[in-house]
Amino acid sequence: QVQLVESGGGLVQPGGSLRLSCKASGVTLEYYAVGWFRQAPGKEREGISCISSSDTSTYYADSVKGRFTIARDNAKNTVFLQMDSLKLDATAVYYCAIEGVGSTWYSKNPRGLCRNRYLEVWGQGTLVTVSS
């Protein structure tokens, strides 16, 4: 069974850092574009960072550009999101996702992936709370 599992969330002070992990089973992430999305209470889910298959290109939402970094460790079948200089508005549940098993329409289009909130395979989410 295909599964994505996020981890690394928690409580962090403003200006602090966290690294989120998206560990996959049943699918090889190396061959997919992978996205990080977040949803704060009362707000729509938004794509914040996505990476193409084979690390061809990356996308960052304006709200996180320059502070977040997406990367892969193919040996671990994992995609990371390094979050630095965290702000209060980063408080949200963070999800990773791929468009679907065997679906590679967005494989080289991370911007398109991050703009699409109706993807097929999602993790359960990990909560990030930024508070002083």
C-alpha cells in the first residue's frame, strides 16, 4: 500500500527552525514531483514548496521563499522541508503529497503541483506550532 508519512513537526519559537520529513513506502519518490502543503485553521490549504522528479527544479510560495528549502534523500525515499526563520503565520498542519501512483503529469512541473490542491496521495500531516 502506498503511504506518505510526515514527521518533524512540533513547537518552535519565532525565528526558530524545523526540518520536516516525508517518508514514502510503496512508491519511489525519486520518480515523482513531491509537494509540501500547509493548512492553518480557517484557511485554505496552500502549496508552499514542491520539487520535481530528479531534482530538476523547485518551487516556493512567496510566503516562504528564501526561508524554506526542499530537498530529497533518495536513499531514504524521503523528501525534506527545512524551515528557517519561522514566523507566527507558519502555524499549520503540514502535508506532503504526490499527484497519484503512476501519475507523472506534474513530474517536471513543481509550480503546477503546488498550485493543485486536489492530488491523490497525501500524508496524514504533522502539526507545526510557532509560538513564543
